Amino acid sequence: MPKKHVRILLVSFCAALTSCVTATVEQQGILYSEFLFETAPFLSVHASTIVETESGLVAAWFAGTAEGNDDVGIWLVRQTGDSWTAPVEIANGVQIDGSRYPTWNPVLYAEEEGELVLFYKVGPSPREWWGSVIKSSDDGLTWSDPERLPDGVLGPIKNKPIRLADGTLISPSSTETNTRPSTWRIHFERSTDAGETWNIIHPMPVTAGEEIHAIQPSVLVHNDGRLQALGRSRSDYVFQTWSDDNGQSWSPVTLTSLPNPSSGTDALTLSDGRHLIVYNHTPSGRSPLNVALSSDGENWEAALVLENARGEYSYPAVIQTTDGLVHITYTWRRDRIKHVVIDPDELAIQAIAVWD
């Protein structure tokens, strides 16, 4: 991984907010940041994903004239040495009859045998989309024809699947309904045969009227074997649910102490056992964009503010590569995709902002 100059930022956890504890510090741990492209043949981008392959990093997102328009396809770049290839469209929503639908929320995943998988959604809206998948045997240079996932299986909705020590695959997913207001519910698609078949597992229900509307989970793996899922909710805070049996059942959804403005998050368990989440630390809007760390998944400490200017900085994706570095991509004002590289051993944690 090429090294560039360390980028130091002055940060405030409370940009545009009125009732919180503020802190301004020099940020440690950011090695460098860059845009994955400067110019491209599309107007609007969103929902990036990133993965490590043997030949380098690969990133993708959906792009077109605007989110939800029929011309929106899945675009991809590959890392080649110190630079990135120009964006190319690798999937779209064109149907056999010639009709076309928008595509949504790509998720890149590297299988153990080295094949690269791209899950994505196709359809007129998140209430009516279906899951599709394409595969690459050459680190994203060429791709198979698209395949539609089985009925009832959507694939990972925004964030990457995880593979447990016994080979079990858990794909974090969710649904949105066409009712008004739309109902949001998370579920997990679990496979013990390398993705040939999937079981759909929902968290335990709660008392009627107390349901937390939640989508787009990420899954953390704790040292004691428990799994924890975190993600986006309509309840002003990041949600969580826990599993004690390798994802065969999940606790009722509850809320964490981390604010969430109904915007996508991503999280992962680091190689040293700590947990890291990237999220918008605000009850409204999509700025600032933050990084927090936790040793237990319950108590979180602030680590970085990636962005705190006006505008949208959202829908992060995060991975840790084999060299130990953390890579984050996210939507930058719907114009470009930003890539930030972090050394997690150099992060300076601090008290997190709280609201009255």
C-alpha cells in the first residue's frame, strides 16, 4: 500500500448542532485520503463498497443521473499501483424485454477460494427491488452474467457478509414495505453450504407498538463468540441486536447510545478484537461523518471525524486489509466517492459527544 503524507484535520463533533459536548483535537491515525475518481460520465453517486483482492483494492457504487432513475448502474474501479482505474459500469437494470430499472447498494465480497462476488439490488424502489449477483475470477477485471437470487433472498442489503470460523455465511439484510409509513425490518440470511441455500432469520419480536424500525445491519464478531449487529434506524440512534448461537437466533432490536439520522452505517471487528463503526454522529442531516471504537460493542469512544462541513457525507463502507490498515469509502456530496486510509493502532480515542 503506497504511503502518502499524513493528513491532520481540526474537528468538532458538534457542527450545526445545539446541545452537545464539543472537542477539537488534532486527529491521529489518518494516513491519507483521496477521491476514487475526479471526472466520470455520471452526475450522481452513492452507496460505495470496497474489498481487498490479491491484486489490490476494488471499489464500487451506484451512479447515474440521480438515485432511483432508470439509468443508474453499478460502477467499479480497481487499484493499480498508486492509482485507480477509470470507473466502468459492470451491471445495470436492463431486463430481457428491454425495460430498465435502477440498481442499488452494491456489496463486494471476496470468497475464500479467491472469487470476487458483487451483490446488488435491481428494481423501481427499495420496497420493490430484488437481489442479483455477478462474479469475477480475475479480481474484478471481468464479470459473469447477472443471476437473480432466489425469491425471498435479497443478499446483503448494504454491508458485507461475514464468514464464521465454521464456514457459516451470514448476510445482513433488511426489507422495506410499501405501506404508509413504510415498515423497516432487519433479517439475516444464513448459509452453511457456501451460499447454495439460505435460511432467513428474524430477530425476536417485541411487544406490539414497541418495534424499532431498522435496516442495513453490519455484523460484529466478539471474542466470546457472540455476534452483534448494528445499523440504521428511524429512532434517532444506531440499533443493535445480539446472537449467542452463531446467528441462528437474534435478540429483540434495541438502541445504542450512538445517534443516527436515519442514514447508513458500517462496522467491523478489527484483528485486535476491538470494534469500529463509521456513522453520522448527529440526530439529523448527514454531516458530520465519524469513526468510533469499542472493546465490548456497548461503550463507544470517539476516534475520528472524517467530515464536518455542510453537505452530505454518508453511506460508509469499511474493511481492514491484511496489512492491518483500515480503509473507508463514503459518499462525498453525491458528487464523488472518498477513500480514507487509517492506521487503527494510531487512533487517539476520546470521550464521545452526548446530547441532552
